[in-house]
Amino acid sequence: MSASEPQPPFYLGIDLGGTNIKSGVVDDAGRPLSSISVPTNAALGPVVGLNTLTEAGRMAVEASGLTWGDVAAVGLGSPGMMDIEAGFLLDLPNLPGWVNVPIREQLGERLGKPTILQNDGNAAAFGEYWVGGGRGTRSLVLFTLGTGVGCGIVVDGRILEGRHSHGGECGHIIIQADNPRRCPCGGYGHLEAYASATSLVKRAVEALADEPGSSLAEAQARGPLTSQAIAEAATRGDALARRLMSETARYLAIGAVTLMHTIDPDAILFGGGMIAAGESFLNEIRDRVRAMAFPVPAERTRVAYAELGGDAGFIGAAGCARQTFGTPRT
Amino acid sequence: MSASEPQPPFYLGIDLGGTNIKSGVVDDAGRPLSSISVPTNAALGPVVGLNTLTEAGRMAVEASGLTWGDVAAVGLGSPGMMDIEAGFLLDLPNLPGWVNVPIREQLGERLGKPTILQNDGNAAAFGEYWVGGGRGTRSLVLFTLGTGVGCGIVVDGRILEGRHSHGGECGHIIIQADNPRRCPCGGYGHLEAYASATSLVKRAVEALADEPGSSLAEAQARGPLTSQAIAEAATRGDALARRLMSETARYLAIGAVTLMHTIDPDAILFGGGMIAAGESFLNEIRDRVRAMAFPVPAERTRVAYAELGGDAGFIGAAGCARQTFGTPRT
């Protein structure tokens, strides 16, 4: 069989989000054969939600051109508080009613396949490790920059789940002890309170009160400011937007350095919507990391963008199913 | 053989410090049969240093009542920059001239035993994991509070060395992004710059300029202020000293929470000279950790003092030698 043909066994990955459920079938080499997305309809609660997850999985198999019989196992990635080992969702902030749901068992029964549960940030990190920006590494940290700051850690080829399923919750490391900003989670001084897209917009709105002359003020007048608008204004040379992006790069570098002095991985990757800001943003993160980290990791740790985009979650979830139930060659 | 009798095989542990070299023979159950200390004489350089390490090892074996033939392997813990996998010391700030020293090979040849090199903070963490405050855990983080803030991480029974021997350098995680204090290492905002004994004294001296009425002013008049004098004044009820200790507990809790949201271990341990401050200091760290961490780790992560004192380093180094060369039952 040539390397370009899909390689069995096949794994179904499902990525549960507050807005959409993404799903796809992935072959043994980590290549997605399909990628579908359906609305989560979070307000309808977990009973309907289980149906929707099941349906998303079926759609992904259909779209892949395979049959159910071809699927060896299923991986589900989910946000929120969970017990990974027990396969329980405990409490999902963006999905009301999903409390104490034995989702691994329920979904496994519905789909009739061996099933694993994984944190969504961990699953995305595993996807990048397997076939994305972390290919060939042994250890990596992935930060996913969007509404919040997601994170996942892979050490020696295994997800660092932690002893209470809280490993790699690095959006909530504390980077500001004194005079901290409040994080959406309720904590203070967390990385997410400084470096998420939401925080970038918040800092922009604060700064505009003092510097109304920025071109961002015009963008703001047209509607709610977005992180994308700020990134674009920075590219056009707007001084305030540049300063805000530079500040964000510094906060992300601070998070990266803390992880380099803790996990010391081969690579630190950044994914999520904010990486649309492009190479100059990445280069600023890199420069600041090199200036702040100890010499050896500063020189040797790869700092790069993630490569799988929005598919990282389901690819990684499928990869976790493969690691648990398959007989991986790597 | 009864459990109270020394259990072969035996391992020699050596803990190289800037001031002293500690060494002891440890049995297969992690019990030290000897514990000796000799001056490092750091100024004499690495050639004399190798002799001193060798001599310290021989003294420890002699003090144990065993012979060289009884020693199965040797573990060396060292501070500074190193390549653990290659067995090289690269640069030791407190030991001038120890640059690019293939210490594992050199010491192994001198002693005629299989030898491993480990970072001293990592070795101490492994010692506490094996037979100290972390007995029975699978994962732990140890902070050693002294002149600096040392650290070591054990995950699933193995030291998290990192890919460039910089794993667990958590005295140098960044806890203050904006308006940071300078760390003795040259970095900014590091945990060590806020929570070491040195930093506690520095913060006290700064505060005394504004509050000369504290009883600490009298202590200061008698000679250089020490962290011990501050802890004692806090116990006696001095308001400034209490505030300084409380602030220190908060900074340590911030470091602990960052590690709980990254590694998510079973236990966070604190060791080193500053734990002489006693139970009230520990309880304040615990209270602040519980208030700041996510609910599940806040409830389940044990926060405690280390138990092996100054012997943790050589016991852990011996334990690392056992893990590498022995056939451990646990």
C-alpha cells in the first residue's frame, strides 16, 4: 500500500465545542479523510447533545467514504471540567446541564466502539504532536489563542493529564501576582486575562479612552472591536495597535518561558484564531522568548505556529483513541 | 531479612553544593546508613573538586560500616547548568571553573561504579517522592526555599528532566509580568525574586524604610537581617514581620497554583531552611492555594512540608542511581 492511500485502522475523532461540534475520520498515519462541523445547540442540554455527538460522528464516517465497520475506535475531546480517567464530564461552563455525565460510556454505547475522553486542549496538543507543528518532537506545549487561552502538554509522547485531569490548564497560570487583571474564570493574574483575543480587545478599549486618535477608534465606531481588526491595524502601522500586539506577544512569551522553565519541551506552539496575525507576531514572541529564557532552552526550543488549524482537536482525539486502543507503529 | 535491617543493594548518593558536599549510603528501601558533609572549597576548581567528591564518597561508605564492594551504583546531584543525559556539567555559577566537565564519566572512573548525574533540585524531589513527604504519590513538585528557590518535578515516578535539562527550574517561572523585581539570575519577575529567603530579607529592608517602628528594626540594628529573624518576629506578633511572611506565603501559593494548573501533581511540597517558620506559615500557603486554584486540585492536592531536610539531595541522587541501575521492586 502506498503512503498516499489511506492507511487502516481508522479512528473517529469528535471535538465538542460550545458553539460547534467538529468531527472527522483519521487514518493510521494521522491524515483526516473527512472534516465536518455541526452546531452544538448547547442550550438543548446533554440528552440532545449526546444525539448530536452521535450524529456528528455518523456524518464524519459517511463523509469519509468508509463504513462504521472500518472505524476501530473513537476519541472525544471536550472543554470544561472532567475526570479523564473515569470518562466523566463534571461541569462544562459553556454547556449548561452537562454535569456528571458518564460521556465515555454513553457515547461508546451509542457508537458501539471503544471510546476515550480527553480534554480538548490536550487533544489539540496531541494532534499537533502527532502530525502537525510538533511532528518529530518528543515533548511540546501548545497554546491555543482564541476567546480564551487553551493549552495542552505532551511529554515523551504522552499527554500530561495530571492527577486530577488539570494538567496543561496553562491559560490559568499566574503571570501577574500584584495588581492583577481578573480572568473570565474568576481568578486573578492568569495568562488568559492578558493574552487571549478577548483580553487584547479589552486592553484596546481601555487604551482608546486615553488615545482616541488611533485608527482603532474608527474601527470601534463601526461596531465592536475585534482582535482581527487590531492585528490588521498593526500591520497597517497604527502605533497603538502595534503596541497592543507587542504587549500580547510579550505576555505570550512570558507564558512560554514559564513552561520552558517547567516542562522544557522541544517546541512551544501557538494555534487558534489569533495566529492569523502572521509571521511578524510570531517573530516578536520568538525574540522575547529568546531574551527572557535561560540560554540553552532559549537557543534550542522551537517556537512556532501550530499547523492543523481547527482540525487539531478531532485529529488529536482520534490519535488518543489510536494510542489507547490501536497498536501504533510510532 | 527484617524490614529494619539494611536491605541490599546499596547506593551512594553525593550532593554537590556551592559550600558543602553532602554524601551518604542509602539502602534499597531508601534508608540512609550514613550522612557526612565536607567543605566544597569551590575556589580550588574542578580538579581538586573531583578529588573532594571522591573523598566525600569514600567517607560516606566508611561511615556506613559497609565496604566499596557493597555499593552497587553512585548518584551525583549538582546545581547549575548541565546536560543530564550526556553527564556533563556545563557551567556552575557558584563553582567557578566547572565548565564542560564530563563529571559522570570522571567520577564513575574514580569510584569504579556505574554513576548517574542529576540536577540537585530534581534529586531532592526524587528523594522526597521515594521516601520523604511524597511517599505513596505518583507525581509531586518540590520547592526548596533557601537563598534561592530550587525545584524538582516527579511525574508518574520519573523526574521531569526536560529536553534540555531545564525541567523543573521553577524558581524561574515568571509570576510578575509588569513592574517585576529582578531575580539574582538576571531575569525579571521570577518566583525566586519574590519568595526566596533572600527576597524576604530584601522586602523587609525596603519596608523598614517606611515603618521603622517594627521590632525588626532592632534586629536589623544588631546585624544583617535574616529570614529566620523575620519568621521569629512574626511568631512573636510583630505586624510588619507577619505581613512579610504572609506576602511570602502568597507568592509561594502563586507558584504552587501555576504548577497545579500545569503539572497537576498529587502533592506540592516545600523544603529548605525557610520551613523552620512552621505550621502557621504552611497553613497560610495552604489557605491561599485553596482560594486560588481550580476547585478539584484545590481540594485534592496535598500541600505539605518536605520531610528529608538536608539529606533529600543525596538520598534522591542515590534513588536515581537505583532507578537507573538497580532492579527496583517499587
